[in-house]
Amino acid sequence: MLLAPDSQAMAQHAIALGLIPPRKEAEVRVEVAKDQERPSPGAAAVTEALRIETSRAT
């Protein structure tokens, strides 16, 4: 499950408020941590575009 940054913040806030049942809390925390480790699709596209431009310049 890929969460947008706003969704990550909302999930963390919901955990802090006790709105997520304890049995689901660990699952949500794991998903948020995974998402924070993954590069965003936009960042991957920018990295690829920069790589292409750099290779053209040389």
C-alpha cells in the first residue's frame, strides 16, 4: 500500500489519537515506514530526466 505524504501524516495522527485499533496499529506503522523508505514516483521521474539530460550533455 503506497500512502501519499498527507495520508502518512493522517495515519500517524489517527494512531496518536487512538482511532486505529491496536491490532491494526502495527500494520499501519509498518506501511508508513515502508512508504517513507520508497522514493516517490515523481522523484524517480526527475532522477531519470536528470540522468538523460546529463548523458546528452556529455
